[in-house]
Amino acid sequence: MLNIEIQCGSIVLVVLVMYLSFREKRINLLSRRLFFYTLISTLISLIADIFSIFCIVYAENLPAFLTIAACKFYLLTLITEGYFGLLYAGTDFFEGSAFLKFRNIFGAILGIGCILIIVLPLGYYFDDKCVYSYGEAAYATYLIVAVFLISTFITGVILGKKTNPIRRRAILLWMLFWIIAATIQISNPEYLLGGFASALGMILLYAELENPKEGMDRVTGLYSTNTLRELMEDYFERGKSFAGMNIVINIPNKEVTTERSVLIAMSKYLRVFKKAYLFRNVGQELVMIFNSAAEMYAAYDRIRYDMEDNKIFGDMENNMKPVLKFYLMPSSNVAQSSDDVLLFHSYFAEDLTDKDCVVVDASAVTRISDFRRVKAVIAEALSKNRLEVFYQPIYSTEEKKFVSAEALARIRDEEEKIVMPGIFIPVAEETGMIVQVGEEVFRQVCRFIREYDIRKLGLEYIEINLSVAQCEKEKLAEEYMEIINEYGVDPSMINLEITETGSISAKSTLMRNMDRLRNEGVSFSLDDFGTGRSNLDYFVNMPVDIIKFDREFTSSYFKNGKARQVMASVIQMIKNMGLKIVTEGIETKEQLDDMALLGVDYIQGFYFSKPLPQGEFLEYIRKNL
């Protein structure tokens, strides 16, 4: 019979799709699980169709209840196939709770349809040309299938604009196959084309959407970054935790060892970990996803061991052998979404510069949370004028009075509480907001100098810190001179503090800006001397007027005999060069006297005062004129 031949051919097509689709390890995504359920229900429906035809043809030789049961079972498989097809399409249009609601509504319709098929009467017909069933149960089936098909088609048309156009087109074509086949079959019962349309639809979906090769990296044969994100999103939607390991491959000698060969060798080796999903992320980075932290750490230990035992890249010479660095996330519970996971990766990427392994656990994520909170506080402080300048007085050992002050940035949170600089300055530097902070401090200092005519208070200049990012600005001098001129400030009342780190990172740019500003009368200090490299030739070649000793360097003088000798020699050398010296961190009268005897020009520290808000600073200076 033609109907049997069509259905048998359809079964072959579906089995072929199953073989192609599941011969390799697949990512366990919701959409792919539903594709599997749709594929299985299609196969069962085709087999049930053939069995029901057999029972109808040989009804005279079989119990009546068996023929009716076979026909009703086939009808049940039809609406089940339509239900899973609708859910599969729905994964592209609905997410999270919306998908659950979508599933429950049509699940209830499926349940009602199953009950109607079971309880309603059904008849069947057979002649030389056609075989089919009819009656209320068959009509209920047609109605339920029509609801599923039309709902899928309408959903694709209305909501499809929100999804991938390729997926939308494939799903709509699949539904179109079904609708055309169902229309033909209803008007011409002798043509049982529903199963054939389903088989064609499965081939279309496989070719367009579910071919595992499409989601793979061509070089390594591992899954791609997009598939990695899909898997993580699926885990988060289901509330299922996972563990992740990123392997960053550094190739020291690319002239000898090609990136492609290393990636292929590493990806081939990783396939031994059968419980892990494997991905190639960007560049020379591979990702492994595990169901538990125990599996991840076991794999980590084995990879480290095999790397040392030359089992991954063979017997390469050490100067050619790739270096592996690891980024471990023992539990995805520290994140709320795949976006969080990618944010963590971006945030901790720099830690791998000087480490072989970074573990992202709850404590590490707290750092990110604090970082984001402080970042928000800084942004709000800048937008709502909650950035203030505090001033710490600087004492002249020669004139026995205060002659200057250091301007220090302070910000307040939404409760008007001061956020300490040790908390917000590192965040401002990492986010780049330090440039805006520095400019606002400079502007406030210029306004302060103009409004209070600080020379009448004996203050000769105000020291203002320059961040590394500011030192790298090409137009720093131009922008600062505009502000100086805007407030009508004498440039000689401005002293800019640079750090060794800042000038090293952009020395040529900084030197050009320094020359321009010095020509206008601005002076410069080298801040934090005694930290970093502190090469002697560094400040010899830099056009600075003042050297500031770091508080730790000063403190070591009072604790260590060798440090006393070093500091005394350095002071003498700096003095011979005609430069002035400021020591920070002076807290007692004895320390003050010792520094004065050594020839230090200026003293800064808590012995005199901590940094003070502008009003308190002015009051303090007036009292100590």
C-alpha cells in the first residue's frame, strides 16, 4: 500500500536524522532536549500509524478493542508530537517563567485532548484505495493538533522578530509543512501525509538549527563561545549549578610553535574528560564545564600533572612549550546569569598576569560586588557634587610655619558618610574615573586659592596629585591651563605631584606636559619616593622641584639602623642637587626634630594634623599663623 510505503520512507528519514544528530556528544540544552522529544514522538507516531493501518486492514482477524486501541494510540501520538513541536518552537520565543506558563497552558490542552481521544467513540474505514479512522475522537485530534499548529505558526509570526531570523524561518516552514499536509489529508483521507510532513520538518530543523557541527569551532572541533553562553543560560534557567574551568594557553615562541597546532593538540587531549563539555572561547582559551566542583578539580590536577609529564604537547623544549594558566569557578551559584560569569572572567583576567591560577569563589565575587558598589558611589558623587577636597598642612622646618598643603580627594556616599580613599581610589583608577576625579579636585583647588587668597595665610602653593591616567593624557597641560586661567590663579601656586609609576608608563607624554606647565610657572613634586623602582637616575632626569618621601620609607628610618644610613645618604644627595624634600608620616615631636636635623625641608603628618575639610583646614591655619 502507498500509505505504508510513505510511512516507512518517513521512518527511514527520521532514523537518519536521529543518527546524524546524536552520534556525537551534545550540549544538554532545553531546546535540544525538546528537539529530541519531538524527534522521538515523530518516530513513535510513524510506527503507531503503520501499526494502526495493519490493525485496520486485518481487523476481521483481530479483537475489535485492539484495532480501536491501536487507532487511538496513534491519535494520542499525533497530539503529543504537536505538543512537543510547539514547546520546541516556544524555547525561541519565551524564557524563564514565561516559558513555564506557556508550557503549562498547552500541557493542559494536551491533557484534555488525551482524555477526549480515550473516551470519545472512534470508527475506521478500509478499502482498496485508502485506510483511515473517523469519529468524534478523530475530530478531537484534528482540533487539538490544529490548535498546536496554528499557535506555533502565529507565535512565530508575532514573536519571531525577537529571535534569530534563521530559526524563525525554519520553524515557520516546518509548521507550513504540517498545515499543508493536514489540509490535504482532511480533504483527501486516502493521502496520509502527516507523518511524511513531520519527517521533512525534522530534516529541515536538523539542517537549519540542530546540526551539532554548526555550533563548533572549525580549528579545534570543540563547541563555540555562542554555544557556551547558551549552555550557561540553560543551566541558570533550570536552577542547576555547574563548575567551570578556563584554560588560557600562552605560547612563548610563536615563530617555532604555531597557535593552531597548540590548540589542536590541547583540544585533542581534553577529549579524555568524558564528563566535561568542551568549548573554545576567544583566542587561545579553552573552557570546560562540569557538573560538580569535584570533577573540575580532578581534571585540573590531572592536566597540571600531565603538563609537567610532557603528555600534552610532547617533548618540547622548555623555551617553546606553551604555558597553561587556569581560571576556576567551583560553583556557578556565585553568579546570577551567564552575563555575571563573563563579567567575573573579565574582572579577574588581569590576575592571571602574575598568577597561574585564579579561583572565583564567594569571597572573590564579594570583591566584584564591592567594586561595583564603590564604582556606583563614585559615579553618583561626581554627578551630585559629593566629591570634596580635604587639605593636609605641610610645615617648613626652616620658616617654622605652614607654607603649603596637599589636596586630597574625598567622596561621600548617599548617607553622607566619607568613603576612604583606600577604597575608592583603586576603583576609580581601574575604571578610568580617576581622570574625572582628578580634574574635579584640580578645579576645586583653583577655586579655593582664588576665593580665600591663601597667600595671606602664609600658604605659598597647594600640592595636587596626578594619577597615572592623567599623566598619559596628551592635552593635560592645555586643559589644566584653561582651568587655571578660568579662575585667575597664579600658576606658581600649583604644585603637581607625579608618581614614578605614572611617569614610567607615559614618560614622553608627561615630559611634554611638564615642560609646558613649568614654562607657565607650575612646579612638580615626585611623590612616594622610596617605593617602586626608585632608580637614582629617575629623578635626576625628571624636571621636579620637590622629592616626597613615602611614609613607609620615613618610618623605616626610625626602626632600622641600615635604613638610617641609606636615608641620610639619599637626603644629602638630593640636597646637593638643589631639590627640596618633604617627609610624610611624621607623628611625633621626636620624629619632627630628627627630620629637621637631617635637613628635610618640609614635614607632613598627623603630628600636625590629619587631612581636614576645607573649612576646618582654614580655621586650623589661621590659628597657627
